[in-house]
Amino acid sequence: DAAQNALIVRRLSASIPAGSVLRLWLLTPNAAPRALGAFADETTRLALPRDLSLAGATIAASVEPSGAALDAPSGPFVYEGKLVRE
């Protein structure tokens, strides 16, 4: 949602283990993954920083402990894909 500077995420089929969340990461060339937020619900709206550039970026999700504040993913990405404007 470019007007609100937000990302709307729909979890279609991924299951999340109890006590865990999916954490979204922005992947851009030559940069460390940048945390965008975490969610466990089927549809979540995440506010994006105003300085964030999405050009050429990939979004990825990792399964993380609920409530953990992370600077980097603790495990592998379970999903990666390009952002799609609707």
C-alpha cells in the first residue's frame, strides 16, 4: 500500500509452529537482511520505514521465536519472492 507506506502480507499455506512467528526480511543486493516485522496471523499490515527503497528488492520470511528481537535471521528462509504491487 504505497499511499500508506505499508506492506500487506497474506499467509496462504505456511504453518507456524507454536511459540513462533514468521519474520519478514527485505533483501537487497550487497546489504544485510533488514527486518520488516513479524506476524502469525493470516493477513498482516506492516508499516514500512519512510526511507525504505523497495526497488529490486526481494522479501523473505524466516520462522523465529515469538517475541525475539533479531538483527539477523536465526535460521534459513522458508519463503523468498519479489514484492508485487496490487
